[in-house]
Amino acid sequence: MQALLPPSSNHLKISNVPTRLTRLAPNRLAVVKCAYRSDAVHFHNGIGSSRADWQSSCAILASNVVSQQPQPPPDKPGTADHVASVNGHKTNVDLDLVPIEKLSSSSSGDDKSCSPPPPPRALTITDLSPAPMHGSQLRVAYQGVPGAYSEAAAGKAYPKCEAIPCDQFEVAFQAVELWIADRAVLPVENSLGGSIHRNYDLLLRHRLHIVGEVQLPVHHCLLALPGVRKEYLNRVISHPQALAQCELTLTKLGLNVAREAVDDTAGAAEFVAANNLRDTGAIASARAAELYGLEILETGIQDDSSNVTRFVMLAREPIIPRTDRPFKTSIVFAHDKGTSVLFKVLSAFAFRNISLTKIESRPHRNRPIRLVSDSNEGTAKHFEYLFYVDFEASMAEVRAQNALAEVQEFTSFLRVLGSYPMDMTPWSPSRGD
């Protein structure tokens, strides 16, 4: 998807977002048709109205699978009304595909010997949504300035993308929703600092879908202006999590400096360079030092070498879940009776041998307090929570579908944030290589 606005070197800000954008409609392929059964299990609290929405998308892709498979020999005619696989893996779900209609061949009036034109190219998964590791010609929004770890995560997720800096997490979400960017890459948790709660709240507020994840080792450096020694520093600025991740190391270095928080790590380096602050250091990446003309006073100052931040990739449309590689699914749910049914919800995954990789609770913004009448103690107040859960299974698996069907019975709200490939790249502790 090409961006609708020209690229800009400045940060993307909400005030710069146009109030009205004209969307470019994709080319229509009228020959691609699909149908789905109406007896699918309904998820009235999830994304869309039912599983039929997802099956309809699968049907479109499955029609491409048929067109791409080698044609059977003449002595073994195949049947075009049955699909044995979807996206390259076996399935026992009959999607009731409607066969692609053959176009009537039209020959030129001047040359009767002309062969009929080839049929239109079949719809592929690339037409619907680029693969998770496909980054060519994509515009990817991230929070921060050039040199930020989020920019590095965007480059790892989509190697050939055009990274678009945004001054706030909220702006990155809106950039994708308004078609200014194709993807957003945002942090959700760090191995030392924990969850980034702001982005969990924004995931629920916006209607974007998680289409992938990437884990990035974080290697912090202490930066300052050229010629400045660390003994001359009176303060160190950086993102709050970066300051927390380097607290012990700064103490061991004997630096009696004040710690001040700013919006992002690379922004701290840019601030020191732009204002010629010779008494101030910044905690940021080695790339930030190179971009803003700073010197690296100390490298690898994170308290733990196993310092990793997990980012998620967000898009306007979900990807089609598959079973040919490890997948992860993220959901959020709530219940009117508070945490009393949490065990029942989690048992739906345990009974099906589905591993949970994360569970995060956040106060319910629309209804934070629940009043409970008690004849002995009066009226008790309890917090209402939303629960974010990540589990290792694809929504293409029957066990995951059945688990969510059971979860729905105990919850008043259920939403699938995304079913996406897990980041399986080899990882080693950050050493600044």
C-alpha cells in the first residue's frame, strides 16, 4: 500500500494529520469469489460478528491455492470444487468454494488466429497483506526519533521499509488508521522494565490488529558531547525505562548525577546535541551517538545483559492464521463478576494443552470500581479489570477455536487482538557487537 502523503523528515504529529484523506481502492478482481457456511460458531464478543468473517477470507486464499497447484494429468482429472489445503497445509474444513468462472475468450476482429488472452492473475496473499518478514516498500510508523530502538525494531521486522518517526504512541496508531503508514511497530514489554501499559491501553482503544512480533536485544550506551568526560556530568537523561535498566551500573561508575526522564532514548541524545549541554549525558544506542555527533563514554551499561524488548507489528487488517509455523494469539477479555471466573477462563487453555506466555491485568477504564453489598461489613469496593493474554496457538487450530468458544461463556467481553507468527530468530545476550 503506497502512502497517501509525501514523506517528511519531521516527526509525525497529530496536528499534522489531515482531517480528510482519500483512500485508494485496490484493483478489483471480479473473477475471485468465495462462500462460507452459515453454521459457523459465532463469537459475538470478538472481532467481527462470527468466525464466518475469518472463513470468508480463508476461502479467498484457498481459491488461489487451487490455481497454484499443478494440474492433474489427463487420465486423472481433478475436481475444482474441493480444496485439500489452505495456505499450504492440510485442512478438514470444507469452505464450499465457488469455482472461478471461465472468461469467455474474445478474439480480435482483425486477426482470427490470435490466441485468447490469459485469465487474470489469481489473488495471492501478498495482495491482501504482506508476509510478516516482507518489508519492501512499506511505510512503518514508530515512536521516537531516528536512532531509537523502535526504529531498529522496525528495520528488523521489515528490513526494506521506510521508517516514519512519531512523537507519541498515539500518533503511530493513528498514522496506520489514516493510511499514512502501512504498519506500526511498538514496544509492549521489556525483560527488565516489564510491560509498557500505555500501549496495552491503546491496543484496546484502536481497531488495529497484531500481525507479528519482534524481539530486540537492547544495548545501552552513555553518551555525551565530544571532549566531555563522565566526571563532568551533573545529570543523565533518557527514557524512564532506560534509566531504570541502568540504575545499578550508573551507581557502580561512581556517577553522582541526577536522573531525568524524557520521551525516548534517541530524543535524549538529540536534545543534548541540539542544546550543546556539556554537563548532561544521555542513555541511548550507539546509532544515536553516530547520528547526533556524540561520543560513547561507556558501552553496555544495562544492569543485565539479557535485556530484550518485545515489539508488536500492527496493521489495519489481520493476517490469515496458519499452522505451518509457530503462531501466537493475543486476546483481551473482561467479566462482570471481576476475577472470580479467572480460573475457569484459564482452565479452558490448560485442558487443551495450550501454553500461556503472558497475562496482564489493566483496570477497566469505563467501569473501574465495582460495588459489592455485604450485610456484615457494609459496601465493599473492588477494582474491575481487563485481562490481556498471549497464548501459543494459531486461530487456525481447532483447539484454539474451542478454547475461545469456552472462554466466551464466562466473559462479558472478548476480543482477539491478533493471531500472528512468533519471533523464532536466534537470540544471544547483548554485547554491543
